[in-house]
Amino acid sequence: MQYFHPKLVLYLLVVAAGLTRGQIQDVTVVLGQGTLVGLKVFPETSRIPIYTYLGIPYAKPPTSELRFAPPVPSPGWNRTLYARDFKPICPQLENNSYEDLGNGNQYRSRETSEDCLYLNIWIPETAMRYGGFPVLVMITGEEMAFDWNANRASGLDLAADGIIVVTVQYRSNVFGWLSLGKKYAPGNLGLLDQHLALVWIKDNIQKFGGDTNRVTLLGHGSTGAPNVMTHMVSPRARGLFARAIIMSGTIYSPYSAVNVDNRLSQEIVKILACNYDVGRNIHKCLQQKSVYDLLRAYEYIYRNGNYTMNLGPILDHYLPIGDRYVLDDPRTLHEAKALVNEDMPIMFGITSNEAAFLSSQWIELARQGYASLRKYINETLLPNIIEQYHFEGVGQEQIRETINWRFFDQIPETTAHHLRALVKLVSETRHEIPFYRTVQMFSTPKPPPKLIAIGTVEAEYVTAEQQTRSSQATGPVYAYLFHHPNSMDMRGRINYFGGASHSSDLPFLMGPSLYREIGRKRLTQLEDKLCKKIRSLFAEFIKGGNPTPGRQFDSWTPYTEKLKYIKIISAKPETVHRNDHSSLENTFEDNLQEIEEKLLSADGTGGVPAGNVVTVAPPQNPYDLNSNVQADQESSRTSKSAVYLSNARDSEYFYYLRKINSFWDEFLPKLSHIVNETNQEKLRNRRIDLTLEEEQDLFRETAAASKYKHAFFSMLTLVCMLLAVLCILFDRKNRRKKPDVSSMGDEDEFQVTGISHRIRTQERVIRTNPLYGENFRKISESISRGTADGSGVSASNRNVIGTHRSRTPCEPPVAILAEMEHDQEVRNWRYQLSASHFQPDSSTRRQKLPT
């Protein structure tokens, strides 16, 4: 028996099938960069083949000299490029909450590379034949730091609905947002990568059968959604897309605010010891660091997700106006309606329980026990939320107690219940309140028309008349809430805390192919119904800007200032959830046993993929109608007019959002303001949390404090008086201080000592002789004036003095004193008699009086 080579057999089968044109020729596209060859795929859910082109470079690899530099367009390739495999995504932190878990609860290592600026395109076969197909550009990512690595978004099923799907890989974390405030390292590199990809799509998508006037930009997550809203108000992105879809994220989240300076970048530079250089040398120092070192430095800034301000887009005021991408805070630009395309339709929504996408840190703390989880809540989570919502001053403790009272003090002290309360708290603060603020901003009318400077590259101006005309054509905003209990997220984990968790909408939107890849299982009948429903709504919006075109009774009404309509996208009819918001989160008690066994157990089985968890359904009565079928039948019996009337009123979910917004944006700020500004008088007048007895205690303490205050100042006065007396005594002592003879020689010291002895001897003689009284003083004064004639002295006294002088062998005491007063050696001596000092004229010389 003769055997044939497998390739030869495949070739014969292709020829026998009669494919004269050849499938390889059909998937070949010739671009300006070169020839591109893709794959031809036949999805199970599609009747037509899908052409896939994976790993198309749109920029040069941002390595070496191009690290931390703006992207440079790809020059192309010399030979044929076979675009058949995904390229590695850009570097990011490992073991993060957005990675999937393998066996043994261990993170699976995924390949990353700095050479990561690529596009992936899925095209229906009919687009290559006829052209003019709508284009969906997807930007995914989380926390300005991560992207889905293992389970990437695939456009196979959406392409089968007649849409060209493009996914963009871009730089994030330290590689995408570090800024040195210079043109060679300007920051906003993630936005610039996305912008260059949009430019590439506008230049080349027609070769794939796309329509450049029907490009929809979709952003998902806490990176993709804020970035899309930033592109919407950037003059450089004008004309690159016509519609926007914003999913599970917004710039109004306090955790997605733009950086106003490069303080965080400078902190990373300091950690990497590159702050000792200046200018371009800092840039070169960073370019020489390894990927590992850069990620470790960023990890210090990221703080395990508990950051106050994360590295992200920055206001690039330091660049020339033509090079800027973020002219101002995007929130300010959106509120002013300054740079937004007024005709752009917008679809915006969240899931019903965003924070049920459990962080790995939460699960670890919960497995350690109730005490560890409670400590994390009190010492990390609550201070972070208080800081993010700008509750400052002494009122922070009151705010903390109020939040604890609402979420944690009234529930059982179990780990599962506190984990659920933590999920609810984070859902409100990070997703629901920002969602409410955003839809309110979209529905707010424009400010009064006036002459304003937009600040575009062309420095154009908008007049009042132009604003009046544009205000009449505002693009519709379609708000939604995605809900599906026990949903599966992009990691393959099941949510047991009620509602739909973060990222659980993507597998349903992208279709059964991605759902099967993530969960290792097929869609159930109910899940397939939800999948078709959400894909139909999104596909119609991408194609024409209206999710329900031509429908009169069950149309999706836009969210406006007068009609606050938020559509609930769920497998069940919307009327089931319309009057009962608790139906969106009533599965926690039913799943409490699963949470304890599969999520909080020590063996950690809660981290395994959803496909490996076998759920045994309880036996059902075959004679009972299924609740879902029964709901469908009730919905079908509802008249179309009733459905129309129900859609023409505000949603119950809007009132729920307004209620929680009143707590966070009205009650808590007022409480903080009152506590911070309350003094004794206001405390008495307003009677805030004080009984009469407590007020009396307060005044007693105030009176006691007054007494202590009086005693303190009395003691202080006494101490000052004592110090003054001591200063006076010390000054007098200094005036009598003897000269220092330590520096004199032996001969000088002996001479001064003798003079001093003679002075003391004559002093005793003078003071003990009563005859010397007033006449002696006059003689002394005359001697000091140089006239020793003895005028004014009686003759008897002169005789006494002469007698005493004749009896005393030594010199006259007055002469001795006068002579010593003129002596340079003892000039500083001052001898004080009982009446006066001898201060002879400095011009007199030393004289020896005659004996």
C-alpha cells in the first residue's frame, strides 16, 4: 500500500473542492507597508468565513532609543508578513488580580515584551468583497497598568455580525505614562500609541473593506474607558472616530484622575537612582534600566492597588500647543462641551456588581480570617476612600464611623458577610457614583453661548452663533446596566455575590468563541439568549448609532435631562427588575455555602477556572414552569403600549443611584463640614450629638481650663520678675569685678599687689581719722584737678594734715590714689571712697608729689 505525504493530501483536497481562486489569495492584503497574509477561520456561529490578521505592527518597537519616547510609525516590511499569531503584550506586573490562575492556585506566567505595538483585525469575508463595513476599535485595560494577557478579546463572532473588529496593544504603567516633562519624554505614551493606531486604521482600513466614516471607539475597564473619554476631547483625535462606547469605567472615578504634574514620575526616577543626572542623561539612565527594575519601581507607586494617585495621563502644558494631547482636565472639557463632537452618539454603562471582581488580596485576607479582613478595611480601605473623596480635617473620624455604621456595623461578624459588604462599598465608590456623575454630565445642557478659545492646534475660535447652532444637535447617550447572576469574568471566575461582576459583560459581547475559551464550556440556553441580546444592541449601535433602529414600542430611549432612562440588559425581561432593585443582588444568601466552601476554604479551590467547577443542579418538578420561561410568557402577554409607557419614564435604577449619591456627595460632605467648623457656640446652638448633661460637662471642663489658664499666667509673671531681679544683681556684680591678673607677669603682679596693699592701708588711715572729713574731700578733689594749694581748708586742719604726714612714713594717701589713677598698669582699677570716685583726666601723666 502506498502512502502520501499529508501536505500533498491537503493540497489535493483543496483542488478537489474546486477553490479555483484559492483561500490564501483571499486573505492576502497589499498595504503601503507591504504584503500581509492572514488566516481564514470558520466559527461555529457564523455562516461565512472570517479573515483574521494578528500581530500587524503600526509603530516601531519602543525599545532602546525609543523607550519612553513618542511612538514612531512602522516603516513596513520587505517581504510578506504572515499575521497569524498574537504578539506579546507590553510589560506589566506579574501575579496581579487580572491574571488567570492555573492548577494549584498558582499564577500562569505569560510572555510580555517591549516590542508590543501591534494590531489584531477580524474581517467578515463579505467586507473584502463589497467594502464599506463599520469598524469597531477596542481598547481594553485596567488601572492604567494591566491588560488581559491570557484571555484576549476576540472579534470572531462580532465579525460574523458584519463588523470589522480591531484590537489595539499599547504601552501602560511605567512604560506608558512616565513623564520627564520634556519633548523627548513627554508622557501620555499610552494615549499616543492609541492615537497612532487610529491614524493607521484611518489610512489602511479601506484595504480591509472598512468605512473610515463609521469607526466606533470602544473602551473597556478603568484604563480603556477613561482613555476613550480623553480621546473625545483631544483636538488631535478629531475625525478619527464617529461613535464611542464606554464600558465599566469613566474619568469621573477618583481613581482615574489625570496627573497634574510629574511628581510620581520623579519618584520613580529617584527610586532607580537616576535623579543624579540632568536633562537627557536622566532619559538615558532610564533607558539603560532593565524591565524588571522599572516594574519594581512602579510597583512601589502602585501600592497593590491602594494608591491615592496612580501613574497615568498627564496635563502636558510643558509642550508646544501643537504637540499637546491633554489640553486640560478631561472632566472640565466635557462639562464645558468645548471640544466634544456634539453629533457623536455615546453608549455608556456598567455591570450590576462591579466590585464582585474580587481582588486577590481580598481573597487572601478573607482566608486568613475575619480579623485580618476587618483590619484591612479599617486601616487601608476606609482611609483610602476618605482621602479620595476629599473628606479632610477633624471630621474624618466621624466620616469613618458613619461609613462603618452603614456597611459593617449592622451585619453578622462573619468573613463572608464582611466580604460582601466590602464588595458593595467598593462598587459604590469606584463605579456607581462615578457612573451617576458621568450620565448626569452627559445629560446636562451646554453653558450659555459665549466667545471661548478652544485651544486647538489651529488656535480656532467658536463664536456665540456657532455654539447656538451646535447646541441644537446633541448626540444621544444610551445608558445601560448589564446584569447576570453568577456571571463569569474574564479570568474564568464565577461571581457568588450577586449581580454581574466587572468584565463579565465582555465574554457575552464578544460571543460564544471567547466564552468557550475562557470558561471551557458552552453557553446555556439562558446565557445564549443574553449573548444574542447584547450583541444585537451593540452591533446596531456600531452600524448606525442607534441600538434599536426602527423599533417603536421597545426602543432604547436615550438618557436626557428630562428622561433618566437606564436600560437593564439581562436575560430576563426588563420589567422583572424595574420595580425591585433588590432582584439585582439577591443571590448572595443562596450562594453563601458556595462562598464558604469554594472561595474561602483553605485549599483555595475558588481560584480554579469555571469550567472545572461542577455544579449539581437540584431536582426540579417537571410540572412546574421554569421561572425564566414564566417571566418570558408574562412579558409576551404584556401589551406593547404598556411597554412603551414603561420605557417613557425614569428608571428605578436611576433613583437607586440618586439615593446613594445623596449619601456620598451630599450627606457626608455636609457632615464633614459641620464637624470641622463647629466651635463651642455652634455646638450649643445646633445640638449636634450632645445632651444637656454632656453640655454641662463640657462647660465644667471649660471653667476648669480657665482657672488653669489664670494660674499659669500668674506663675509666668512671677518667674519673669525673679529673672529681672537676678539680672540686676548680676549687672552690679560685674561692675565690681576685679581685673584679671592671670595674664600679667610676675613683676607686674607683685607691683599691683603692693599698690593695692598701700591703697587699703591709706584708706584705713583716712577713714579712721575724724579730722579728715570735708577738708580731706576738698583736698582730694583739688589734687585730682591738679591744684593742691589747699584753698578752702582751715589752717588748723592743714596743721593736722601736716602733723599726720610728718608722722606717717608713707606718701600722702590722696597723692598715692591720684598717682595710681594715672598709672597705665592699674588704669582699670576704680577705687570708691564713701563720697566719690577718683577719675583723673586721661591726659595727665604720672607725677610724684613732693613729700
